[in-house]
Amino acid sequence: MPSSDIFQDQGWLGYFDFLNGPVYTELVKDFWKKCDIFTQENADREYENKVVEDLENNRGKSRIELGLREFTETEIRSGCTGYEV
């Protein structure tokens, strides 16, 4: 029995049509502009800038102790209305 018959019997074909529906290109473009790729290089620069703000007190502190987000891997960072998403 083909898998399409199974989905048809369960009434799921409309769901797959929904997934293949229209793409709202303007909405995607609007959100895409607000995204940044945050790499290890960016994390290092962010850390160095924070340490330089107050060398005596900030030297040797971790990212979290400095109020920065922990960096574990390259990530896509997005902001929406001023809040990180």
C-alpha cells in the first residue's frame, strides 16, 4: 500500500497541501534583515569589548559574569521589537 493512500485514508493530504502553500516573501525578507550570524569571532570580540570597559574589574571573568550570553556554537541571532529571539 503506497504511503499516499495511508495519508489519504487518515485525511492528512490537506495538511500537506497547507505545508506546500504560499510563502510570504515580504514577511520572510522583513525578518531575514533582522538576523545576524554570531560566530566564535563575534563572541571573542564582544567579550574583549566588555573587558576593556573596566580592565581592573572585568579581567578574568567569564562571559556570564560579565552579563553576556554563554557562547557554545555558531548561532543565528534575531531581534524583534528590541528583544532577542
